Amino acid sequence: MAQPYATIDLDKDKPKQYENRQLRSEKTGEKKLTANKRLFQNAFTHYNYYFNANNKLNDIITRSKLAFKDDYTKLLPFYNYSLDVTANEKTELDSVIYKCTAGILLHDLRNDWIDNLYLLLGKAYLLRKKYDSAAIVFQYINYAWAPKDDGYDIILGSNASNTNGVFTVSTNEKASIFKKAFSTAPSRNESLLWEARNYLEQDKIGDATGLLSILNSDPVFPKRLQTDLQELLAYNYYKQGSYDSAASHLKRALSNAENRFETARWEYLCGQMYALANKNDDAIDMFDRSIAHTTDPVMEVYARLNYVDLASSKRNNGIQSNLLEMYRLARREKYIRYRDIIYQAIAIIEKRLNNIPNTKLALNEGIKNANPENAALKQKSLLMLADIYYNEKNYPIAANYYDSIQTNLLPQNDKDKVESIRPTLKNISTNIRIIERQDSLQYLAKLSDAERNSYVKKLVRKLRKEQGLKDDAAFEALDNAAFGSPTATVGLFDNKSTSDFYFSNTTLKQKGFSEFKAKWGVRQNVDNWQRQAVTQNVAPSLFTDVDDIAKGLNKGTTNDKPKDLSVEGLMGDIPLTEDQLFASNASIAKAYFANGISFQNELQDYPSAIACFDSLLTRFPNDDRRPQAMLNLAFCYKQISQVVKADSLNRLLKTSYPKQKFTNIFANEMTARDTANAIYQNVYNLFVEGKFEQAKEAKKQADSQLGKSYWTPQLLYIESIYYVKQKDDSTAINRLNSLVSNFPKSPLADKAKTMIDVLKRRAEIEAHLTNFNEEKKEDDATKRIDLSEPTGIKLAPATIAKIDTVRKSPALVAKPIEIKIENKLVVSDSKTFQFVPTDEHYAALLLDKVDETFAGEVKNAFNRFNRERYASTKLNITNITITSQYSMMLIGPFANASDALDYIDKTKPSAAGRIIPWLQASKYSFSIISNKNLDILKTGKEVALYTQFLKGIFPDKF
């Protein structure tokens, strides 16, 4: 079954009428093969069998290539076709095998095309994924067409092979002029290459490497096959993950590509592999060549994107020229189908250049020009926009974008993230709209009657126009009221009126409007019923930002819809009475409190929670929720290590509300837990400092004394990390299960579930990593990245972080004896610390008495966070030891101090609640440091001095 048509019993399988007739292959050797007969046999074998079978095989590969689609966001497969697809062409491949077999049997085996038919047969088996059959055929070619001594096999590479002492396994192809003219080169050398390919497809890397190494060093191996050899050497290294070597060999095999597109594709792959090997200059050169050769617009876009990703300041012009070229591509008719891809690539580049306004413009253009065939790409753009607004803390807009995402088209990690955050953001944005709307209404209530009426009238006109409604007749009455109205009552058909026509008489129209409203109520003009039908399902906003003073009036909830778009209808919602004002304030206070709870418990965004609770306490000092808000505010302050403010609030809570239930709860908990917290705090510190045996003994005593009710999720998590290091997985899983069951709402619960899953598959993962011989990337804290401020084309003002105190002053230097920074004295007796804002800087996390086990886990946590939050930016993380007490985690480097500080500003709020919630805030602090200062710090080991030096420059940040 594995080798159809390969084994044929000629006596049994012949039809009856041909039983006594011999095939031409059976007569081989009976007579001399003359020149005429040789020519006849070659012609028939070549054109009747080999030619047709070879064309059919090439057609199969061509169809497979047409069905193949590359994903340029990932490392490309080595070949642009899949054996899984070719294997499905079973009927066609069987036809090739049949033709090859018939061509061999029906002709003299001494003709010059038999070896070619066997090689074609082996290729067909390989494309059908019958690897064992392919191996047998290639081996047969290797031995059958090897040098013979009077019919006997000669051991390959031996002295008997008459190679004059040269070790070779190849066939010397110096053939006669006749053979070169009427046949192809011998297939034996090619069969050796295809045998290596067969090994590689089976992942028999050792066998393939051995064979290819022999051929690579073989002096007789023909020059015509050198590019094929380089191709397979590249494929071999590609399979092993040695991308530097793979790219180097593939460059030498580019001439093997069948057309310009395949050349560009391999150049793109070389660029990717050089990038993975951290050879950025070589990668950029290959991407440049791919851009020049490609006929695929998508490949060109991603090649330019990769170019920008790798380019340094030395190639800043290259970044801008590629960005400019992508804008040009987006405007060309030829690339209409690819505009969504182009604009997303532009957005990624603009984001890396820190040009957020242009990033938003590009993403919106990409969404507007979305290709239905790239549905997943549109969702990725929506997610990028949502993340940008989320990071900017513009929660209402972020919620809208998150709500628009079809999560089934996203990768699992992004899907889980969106689905978990979407309900919370929806509630937060609803509350923000309530606050903005009520604040705007209260602002209008404080205006004079004339100002209020003028503004509302202007607003009603705008809203009615937006919904396709005609102006209300009441507007004209209001307009003319300013000019006065006759005191006398005028009849409907009074001849003394200024006009005989009703609609030309302002007084009559005003009277008619009043009578109509008294009888029928307020009626909207819905003559334009088609447009009204379209807009009736859209929630109309109460106010729109017609001018700056009423910004935010357009934000409302479903329950805040105006009853009618008239002056009277909108006026009714403005809180002009005390009852209305009380209800408005109550809704604002409720929204502030609800958002504070959401930020605190759902998003662990403690600074935002503090802002909400603080606004509630400041604006509404008599609100019933004040005690609980104070308690929550104290908790949030404690989470961001502002212990003084937390203690102050706790004392104020006890003094101001001694009988409140929240005060009693707090007091009882503090009384009961003071001792327990001190005991478990000691256990926690022992674990974090690496004193594991002491920690285990102390914990055992604490558990026997206090029971399990005082376990904290942080302690359970770091204890499980210790047991993971000790390879005591069962105990680690036990601790993690306790965390999940006892603290299901803790941010550590999800991390614990993930770790449990990993630990259960530990053996499988370790086996995979052991077998995967990937070159270890150098972990070098001194690795340099040369970046500079973007210049060139701008679509919108770039948003670039600035440090005023840094930009305005020259380098600040710590002199050997003393220095003054902003009139503050800093004493130093070591080498000088120097602050140069334009130097490369790392964002640093200083760890105080944290064992290397947990320092490694901190690194892993920030790596995961950076991959999620800064997926488009490659941020290296390195751990270094300063002293026995202090170690430092370096993130970056960044182009300058401003970028490093910007990273800290965006990351620091998430550290305690999301990134490393298991590590207490007292154990780490954020900082920045340049390479020069890092060298001085590692030499002098004066951590306190550098901390004091940095606080002198940034007193409000560190």
C-alpha cells in the first residue's frame, strides 16, 4: 500500500494474450545498445513518459503554491507550499507514479532517462508523504548508479573508488559530449539531496545534518547543485531554530527561486531570521531587497514595517522614507484592497514614533477601508484603538471600541482580556456620562435666564437638524418676542392686521401655536418620515458640544433621553428647583462611588479609584456613603504605598464615625489582625528574602496558632513559587488551589490557575524545551538601542513626552565632594553620578531583599505585561545584583530619560494591582538609570546615594 506500482510480478500480472511476450526492460542486456537504438529509447522514454510525468508533478506543486497563504506577521514557513496539500492530490500523484513505473518497464534499462524516472518517482512519494517509500527509491538510485567494479558495488568513499585519495561520495559528472547533448545530468547526486530533504520532512535532523555536512565538504559535488545544497542547509538550520546560519545559507540559494515573487519571499524570510538573530543591519538590507523585488503589496507593507521596527537613528531617514512611501501606497488605486493592512502598518509605525494622534487617524482609516476578507485585521485595529484610549483613561470611548470588537476573531489571550474588561468599562463609561451630563445641566442652571434660553434654543435647532426635523414654530415666536407684541387681541381674520395672510402675521402664528399646543400637546414634525424611521432607534443625546462651555452635555444614558426635542422639553431637565438639584447631585455621588468600586476591585486601577472617592468626599461631604468611601480610599492609598495618607484616613474614620458599621468592622479587623499581620508579615519577608527554611518553620507555628483564616493570597503565591523551584509540584498546586478557593476575586487567582495548568504539563513542556535546541539569546544589560526623535511627515501634532526641568537644564553632575541640585546639597565620596537627559536610560525596578527566585518571577511578570501592553515594542528585561540587599531589574534601554519616565508613569499604577500583586510595595521602587550611572553604581554599590541623587532631580517622582 505504501508503494503502489513499485512491486510488479510480471509473470502474474500480464494479461493472458501477453503472457509469452517480454517487456523491453526484460530484454535489457540481450543485445548491444547501438547508437540508433539508444536514441530511439531516449526519445520515447523522455517525451512519452518523463516529460508528461514531470509536468504533472510540477502542476501539483504549482496548485499547492496557489492555495498557500503567508502570514507576514509571523515567521514564514520555509517553502511556500505544504506537503499536507500535495498529499491530498492522491489521484494525480498516483498517475505520476504509474507513468514513471511504466516508463521504466517498457524501455531498455540502459537508456539515459531511467535514473531520472526513479528520481521523479521518489519525489512523488515524498509529495504524497510516503516517506519510507521515498527513502527506498532515493537509496536505490544512490547504490544502483554508484561506481561499480565489474558489476560489484564499491564502498562509497573508499580508496577502491579511484578518487586518488580524495574522500567523496558524489558522482563525477564529467560525462561524454553525446550524453550531455541527448540527456540530463546523472540523478544520483540529486537523489542524495532529496534524501536529505526526506529526512528533514520527517524531523530526522541528525540524519539530515550528517548527510548534508558530507556533501558540503565533498570536493567532487557538482557546482550545478551548489544552490540546491545551500537551500537544504538553510532548511536544516531553519528546522533547528539556528536562524543566523539559516539566513546565511538561504542568501546563497536565492537563485533557486522560480520567479521574482519567490525571490522576494525568501529575502523577506532572510530578513525575519536575521532579526531573530539580532543582526538588525543584515535584516534591514534583506527587507530592502524584498521591497525592491516583491510583486505582493502585502509583503511590501510588512517588509517596510519590519524595516522601521529594526532601524536605528543612523537610518532615521529610512524610517521616514518608508512611512512616507506607505502613505503614498495608501493613496494609489492599485492598493485599494490592501488599505486596511497599509493603514494598520502605518499606525504601528506612528505609535512607535510616539505620534498617538496620527496613530488614531491611521487606525480609523484602516477600519473605514476594511476588507471583508480581512475581518480579523479590523478587530485588531479596533483593539489597538481601544487600548490607546484605555491607556489615556478615556474610558467612554475605550468602552465603545471594546464593545465593537468581535472577540471570536481574536487570539485567545486578547479574547479573554476584552471579554473580562468590557462589562466593567461599560459601567464605568455610563457613570462618567452621568457625571458629565449632570455637571453640564447644573452649569446651565447657574446661567441667567436669557443666556440659558439662548443656548437651549440654539441646541434644539442643532439636534432637530441632525435628526432631519424641521424647526419648531416656537422658535419664531421666541425670536419675535424680543421686538414686542401687540397688546390688543387680534382676531384670526381681522382686517386690521399688518398682513391679510395668516402665515405672514407673527401674532396670529404665535396664538395658533399656543392653542394647538394646549389642545394637542407637543408634537414633533415628522413629515420626513423615512429619515425619522432610520433615526428613531438611535438614542438621541440630550446635549451636544455646540460650544466649549457645554462640553459633555451630549453624554447621556438611555434613561436620560429627552422626551421631546423642543425648548420646553429640554428646559424641563435642567435642575432649577431644589428637588431637581438634589436628585442631580445624588446621581453624581452614586456614579462616583460606583466607579471607585469598579476601579478598585475590577481593574485594580488604584489612582483612578482614589480620584473617584476623593471627588465624592470633596463634593458631597454629607453623602451617606462617605464612611465606606473613606475606608476604600484608605485601602487604595495603602495599595500604592502611601501609608501616611491611609493611616490619616483611618484615624479620621474612627473619630468622625465611631458608631458606623464600617468603622466597627475596620476597628474589629484591625484589633484581630494586628498580631496576625505582624506574624505573617515576618513569614512573608523571610520567604521573599530567600530564608526558606526559617520561613517554613515560622509559617508552621503561625498556622498552628492562628489557623488558615489569616493566609493572604500574596503569601500563598510566593510560597508556591518556592515549591515550584524545589520541583515539589504537588505542594505548589495545593497552595495555588487554596489561593483560588479562598480568594477567588484576587488578581492573583487567575495567575494561580495559569500556573496550575502549566505545572500539570511540566514534564511535557520541559521535554519539548529540552528537544528544542534554540540558541540562547544573550542577556546583556549593556545592549544598546540608538533611537531619536521622529522628524519628517506629520499628519497631526506628535504627542511626545517632555520633562521641563530636564530639557531646560544642561547635564546635572554629582561632584566627588558635594553637589547642589535645585539648591539641595547631596554629598558623594564616590565616582560622579551624572544626569544627561538625552542619554539612553533604563526604567529600573529596585528590589530590596528579594531572593533571586522571586526576582526572576518579577522579570517574568513584567515580560508578560510588556508583551500585552507594548506588543509592538521590543523591551528587553535584565536582572542584575548590586549588593547582597539590593538587586535591580532593568527595562529598555529607552532613547532618553523622557521615554523611560513615560514608561514608568504608565506602568507604575498597574504594578501593585496587576503585574506583581504578590510582592508588597515596600519591597520595590521604580527608578531610571543611564548606562554610565549604572556602571558607577555597580562599582561603588552606593544605592542610597544614587536614590538621593535621583530624588534631588525629580523630587515629586521618586
